[in-house]
Amino acid sequence: MEKTSRQQFEFKAEMKQLLHLIVNSLYTNPEVFLRELISNSSDALNKVRFMQVTGEDVQSPKLSARIKIEVDEKEQTFSIDDTGIGMNFEDLTERLGTVASSGTMEFIRQLKDQKSKLDGNMIGQFGVGFYSAFMVAEQITVETRHADPKEKAWIWVSDGKGTYEIEESARTERGTRISFRLKNEHKEFANAERIKQLIRKYSNFVDYSILVNGEEVNSRGAVWHKNKNEVTDEERNGFYKFISNDFQEPMDHLHLSMEGRINFKALLFVPKKAKPDFFRTENLKSLQLYSNRVFVRENCEELLPEYLRFMVGVVDSEDLPLNVSREVTQYSPVMAKIREVLTNKIFGMIEYWVESEPEKFRTFYDEFGPLFKSGLNSDFANRDRIIELLRFHSTLSLDAGSGKSGADSGKSGADAGKSDADAGSGDKTTGKKKAEKKQQDDKGVGKKENEKPAMEDLVSLKEYVERMPDSQKEIYYLSGDSLEELKRDPKLEYFRKKGIEVLLLVDPVDAFVVPGIGSYNEKPLKSIEKADLDLEDDPDHEKQKEKVSGDALEKLIAVFKEEAGDRVEDVVVSRRLVDSAVTLTVGKEGMDSHLERMMKMMDQDMGPSKRVLEINPSHQVIRNMSRMQVAGSGETVRLMARQLYDGARLLQGELESPGEFVSRMTRVMERVSTK
């Protein structure tokens, strides 16, 4: 496209949506526009400084690096001018005319759906900083010249209502000046003292002079280069807020100064909360990289493995060349060593939380656990440390939290294991003493009333194994969408009856990573969905209940096989059911049903794998079906068999025709009520 002296452009459709949202929505803190504009100027100065130290030619090479803000209270005007890298014609059309981030559009859709207020934290997180100026301005003028001496200067003007204009400018110096007249309701930002206050609040640690009407305001300096004992909490937290665009203070930090075979300094932070778009992997950011205080890269992926990118901060190494490229950092032994040290220090911090600050560990696990657990499939060097930090809900921990014993909660689906619950109430039977001690610890013996341990509802694999009875050889788990769903699952009935603890996996990541653990402390991890579980018969159960057996049972199984057809791998007698008539389990080649549902969401063409239908010959319904079959009511028996099978599919989330299910239920009830 030829660059004529004056051109008009139309914003892209998504850009119009964003601008409409910014201009017309209610804002909780419009002051954030200043933070965003200063942040953009700082980034521009970082880029031109990098060009200079790497020997590139730049426009106006003797210009000092600074950010200059001018306000006029009488005229209600505001301007910010930097001597950074500036923008060329393509930058103005591509960066100021479109929304580059898919996460930004998702953000817009969520706000519209939820009718939420747009606050400054959201603006910073979704990378729409420049446009936040439309909160306070009627029209914005951008005058800019790129640092490349061959580029022209340009003026960009827009009122944010659909179009923008670009024309050539007479500007001779590199950099960018953004100016506008403030709306009447935001005239406070034309007051110099108000602007100074906001700079000290949001941008005090920008590494360049910020001048307001000629007066330098900010306290510059690389905080990470200071002795950690000389940095105040206020200074440290202020720096965190500056680099993270977060309004909250960090949960914890690491201030490192490493000397020896490798030299680097780092200041890393753990946020209290994950950002709204945090788990979109394309939006995961890493640490900022500096070389002897000179900014090198904004998002240096080589500094941390992906599963630790909840950390925010900077790393500065004098052992790296200034012109380090992505290819160099990817294979650099210096980067590899820094990565190893940082990873080890982060693990040390998390392990310290477990022992000494469980509240922090719980906050971390709730916010960043899904990302952290994904390291099991990628970081084999730290695999064992990750496994030790895993925490799960379980039948026992849920009962401990609700105050129910195994006996109280049996049929409600909340039974954590009768023997463990009995042990906590004074039962001295063999194999329960460890559980008794553990329950005393979990209930907080010696703690103040109502004071609960931070992780009392979650269990580690180590804790699970420590309270396993001697006869138990495997670690059992069940995965699903929610605890309420899992607590009602018929497959838990045998384990409740026998007092065997089962891990309940409700984090979607667990379904992918837990099967890959294989075993812990020589105890295999096994899903109780598996049809081939080595379960013992319950002699008491067998004595107390009548059951269908022999030829009558074989005939009934044949009916179930006929009604389920080739959709099931087999129909067998169940040893795990106590209170339910049927359930579906996973065959030898099958996939965990929860994992399969998630895989199907990613691949719509993926069909369900075949299950094994297990029936409980002691259940009243099964016994009635057998009597009805003998009495010649074969058609009703077939309807009931199909209904039981589809009911099991409904619980698995695999029933395609609920309407047919309800209609058949009505027919069954009609037939039974006429008997």
C-alpha cells in the first residue's frame, strides 16, 4: 500500500467491539490508563536501548532515554512523550488498528456475557493498554517516528468510534507522543499532583526518568540488584505490581544472588491469584531477561519450564551476551544452568510451604495446581518431587471435613471408609492404629476450636499409603467432573463397605497425569472403574442377602447382553456393588470414562469405547426381574434391562437419548403398576 500524506482507515470488527466496550462501559478505576501508557513507553525505551547496545543505527542517537508527561489543568489536556523506538506506518495500522490477542477477544465475550464491569486489572492482563486512554479522552492523537533512520514520521488520530486517520508528520526525533483533551468527568488527571501520586503508585520502578511538567517523579533502580536485606516490603511489592500489572501484593517471592560457576541475580514472585486467561497455554508468559541491567527479552521461555510459569519476575545475568538470540538461549549452557537453579529454588520454596506455611501451599495449589501437575509429563528430572506435592480429595478426607463417620455416610455416597472412621472413634482393631493417629492429626488435636488445617480436605500419596491396611496392595482412585457426582457413583459401594480409601480426582488435569504415575512406593495406582480389579468377596454380605444364581442368573445375563448388544464388551456378575443394581466399568482395552469424555470434547469424531456391564444379583430389582422372567413377563424384563443399562450410561455421561430413556421408564412403570 502506498503511504500517501493522509489516509482514513476503519477499525476491524473486533477492534470496534473493544473500543465500544471501553468507551461505554462502567470502569472501577480509570486511572489505570496512566499506568498502561507509561508501561508502553518503558517497553519502547527498552527496545531502542537494545538497538543501541547491539550497534544498530538509530534516529537521534544522542537523545536521552526519558518519559515526559505534560498536563494543563486549565485546558484539561494531557500528553506523554517518550524517546523510545517509535512506530512506523505498519505499526500504526497493525498494532493500533487490530486486536492481536485471541485472549483479548475471549475477554470481550466474557464481559458481554457476564455484563461485568471492566476494571484496570483486566485491562493490564489482556494487553489492551493503549486503548484504555479512551476511557478518559474524547479523541487521541499519536505522533511518532521509528528509530530506524530510513522511516518517516506519522500522526495517528481517532475518536475510537470506528475509524482512524494517518498522515505524515514533521517530527524529527525518534519516539512517540500521545496527547488528548480529558473528558469533563476525568479532569482530575490534568492535575500534576494527581499524576505524580499515580506514578508513585503504579510506575515507581520504571527504569527511566519520568518527568511531570519538568519534575522527575519516579525512584529508578534495579531492585533485583540490591541486597535482599536492604529492600523493604513496600519497595518489593511495588516492584511486583509494576511488572505484573497486578493490584494485589504477591503471595511470596524469591530474591536470589548467585555467584560461582554461573553469575545471575533474580527477583521472582508468586501471585496470589491466577489471571482469568492463565490456562490458555498460548498466553503463558515467562520471566523478563536482562543482561547486566540491560533489558534483553520480555518473555524468555528458556528460563523456566512451562509448568512453573506462574512465576513473575526478572533474571539478570552478566554471563549472557547482549545480542543473545532465541536460538542461542535455547541451547546455551548458561541458560540451562540458570533454569536448573531457578527450578530447584522454586521447588524448595513450595516444599517449605508444605511444612511451615500450609495456607500458602493451599492457595498455590488451588490457583496454579493444574499447571504445576502438568510437569509430570514433561519434567522427568523433577518427577518425584512433583509427585510428593500432589494432593487429592479422597473418601476419607471428605468425611473428616464433614464430621461424618463411615457408618453414618454409607448410602449417601460420602462414606470415606468404615474402618478408618471407626479407628478415629476409638476402635482398636488390627491395621487401624495408623489411621487413628492420622485422624487425630487431621482433626487438629490441640488446636483452637474451629481452627482447621489448611489442607485437611486433601491427601498426599504418602499419607494415603501410610494409612492403607496391610492387606491392601493398590492405591485406588476414581475420576469425574465433581465431588458430588463421584460420591454418588455406585462403583464406590464395595470400597465403602470394606473401609478402603479411594482418591477422588476432579481436576481435569488429573485424568491425564495420574495414570502416568504408575506406582507410588511400590503400590500400583488403579482406577476402580477397571473391570479386572482384584476384589475379595464379602462373606457377611453373601450370607445376609438372597441372590439370583445358577441357570436363572445365566438367563438374566443373556437378556442384558441382548439389550445392550455390541455396545458392551461383556455382562458379568459384580463384586463391587452393594446398594445399586448395575454399573458400567472399563474393560481391558477401555479408557477411563472421565478422560474419554474430555478426549471426545477435543475430537468430536471419537466415539465411546465399549464398557463392561456389571449386575448385582443380590439387588431387589434384579431378583424381581428373575421372578418376572420365570412368570413369563419376558418383554417387561427386557424393558427393565435396557432401562438399567441406559441408567448406568446416564451416570457415566454417555446417554445420547434422555427422551427415549424417560419414555421407556414410563412404559416400565405402567407395566409394573398393572401387575
